[in-house]
Amino acid sequence: MSRSTCLRAFRSITSTATAPCRFIQPARCISQTATSSAPPPPPADPPKQEHTLDSLMSTIDSNFRRAGPDYFSTLIPGQSGPIRNLLKRDWDEDDKHKLHVYSTKHNTHITLSKPNRDALISVSCGNIGFRKAGRGTYDAAYQLAAFVMSRIKDKGLLPQIKKVEMIYRGFGPGREAVTKAILGSEGRQIRPLIVKLSDSTRLKFGGVRSKKPRRLG
């Protein structure tokens, strides 16, 4: 064997011995392995409860029962004791009888009702003998108002009527006729009982087109 061949073989053996092994892992330090500890596993999440409508309502009800009426009074500064509604409402203390006057250009209707809206007397010009075009006249409405006043007296309703609220609707000739009858001798017994006047006439905002006016001749 030649000298050059021996040198090549020696160099290949030396390079192989000094090269790091790719498949051998570096050894760990015993002290590091002993002192280091793995992190604890995260705590398991508690099982989620399904929130149904019944469970939510029961929770709200229990919270209100536990709080009590005195708890909410502490939320308002300057409030002592349970919360009370100090605002007087009209519908809570409505003890007035209602006299509805519905007047159109064709007829006039008068209705007397209790404070709870139950009708006591309900008549129109047709109930006292007027027919067709005569029901929409001023005279018919005046006689209708006089008839209602006498009917109230005959049925003995005056002792139980303490207050009266007049409610107008419409702008027919009967509106003024009923007012004149109440201000006259026919309404001298019902006039002192009137404590309130109101108007419930319907007002149209936009809407459909009105009916074509009637033309005569």
C-alpha cells in the first residue's frame, strides 16, 4: 500500500471519530432533572348548567323575595320606608258619569253612562219621532236633549249622579242645540253637576281621499 493511500484512510477515520453523532441526544444534567418539576395541569371547568326560561324566572323571583320592599327604598336617596306611588291618576279615582253628545249633519246621539262606561240612557233623534232629513236639524237635537233630561229625572238617576263629564264629538247642528238645552230651563238640575268638558272629535291625518261632495240641481 502506498503512503498516500494510508494517509487518506487515516484522515477519514479521524474525521469520522471526531464528528458529532446526529442520532445521540445530549445527556441531561442530573441536578436540573431533579430540581425542575412539570407545571400542574389546569383545573377542569365545572359543568355548564343549561339556562332555561323556568330557571331564569325562578332565580329572578327568589331575588325579589329575598330583597323585599324595603330593599328598593334604599336605592333612592332621601326615601324612607317602602316606595309608594304618590301620583294621582285620573283612571284610579274616576267617579264621574259621562254624558256623550255625538252630533253629525244627519243625526244626533246622546248617551249617559256610569263611571265604569256602562250605558244608562242611549237615544237619538230617530227614537223621539224624527225621520230622514228631520233628524239632523237643530230643533230635533234640542228636543232630544230635553227628552234626555226628563228621562234622567223620571228614572230616578239624579240622586246617584254626583259628577258629570260632558264629552262632545262632531260638529253637527246638535252640538250647539244640546248646549243651549243644558244652559236653559231643561237642564237646570243636571247643570250644577257638570265638572268637566272634553272633546273627542276624530281628526284625520292624511288617510284616503274624501268622498265627492253631493251636488243638487
